Amino acid sequence: MPIIKEADAAYLREQLATLLTKQVRVRLFTEPSSALFVPGKPTCETCTEAEALMKEVAELSDLVYLEIIDVSAQPDLAQEAGISLIPTIAVDDGADAGVRFSGLPDGYEFSSFVETLVAAGSDTGHGLSAESLERLESLTADVEIKTFVTPT
């Protein structure tokens, strides 16, 4: 059963066809679910749903490339990308920009995810003014920005 309703999928397909101008990479860091319970080993509550959702999103546009990374099989890739939680979804234009979604981006988070997808896949997606870009260029060290989405 699809996660994205058909009417919403049709709308998103149309919007992505209009807004995406270049390929955008979605990397899902996940772990396969198992029927085996191992005491002391945390299980991923939403990995299966996150994978299903990302597969549906990738089917909406030929410009969305999905890469699924099993962190138990490829821990070096997760460590290299700075991934400590699963599921984590990295969105970028091929060069890791450090944009991450931890957990399942559903509900209110899904619209933020789609906006990020469009920003990474369009030439002017960031929407920043020339002044903001100039100020960002003057930064001399990396800056970490965390945004939390919550219904209020």
C-alpha cells in the first residue's frame, strides 16, 4: 500500500517536473528490519517505512536518485558521512552538503523534506539574497545549523 496518496503523488510529480533542474541525490542510511530480537541492540522503528517512502519519492522524478545504505553492512560509509542515527536521509546535489533528516519525514516534516529536495535539485533553490550569500562567504569556520519541525 503506498504511503503517498495518488492525488498527492500526481501533484508532486508535476511540481518536481517543473521545479527540478538537475539531479538530486537522496541517501537513506538505514538498517534492514529483522524478526530476531537481540537484547541490548536497539531496533529501528521506522527504517522500513522510511525506505518505502523514499522509494515512492524517487519514483516521482527521473532527477531524484535514491541510494540506500545499510549501515550494518557498510558502517564506514555511515561514519564517513557523520551518521549516528537511523534512519537518516541525506539530500544533496551530488556533493554532500550536510543536509540531514533524522527519522521518518512524514506528517509536517514531509513538506520540509520536499522543499529541501527542490532546493538541492534546482539552480536557485536556496532562495537566499545576494547579501546573505555574501555574508555566508565571509564565514571562516564550518557552522552547524539544526532545524526541528514540530506541530504547534
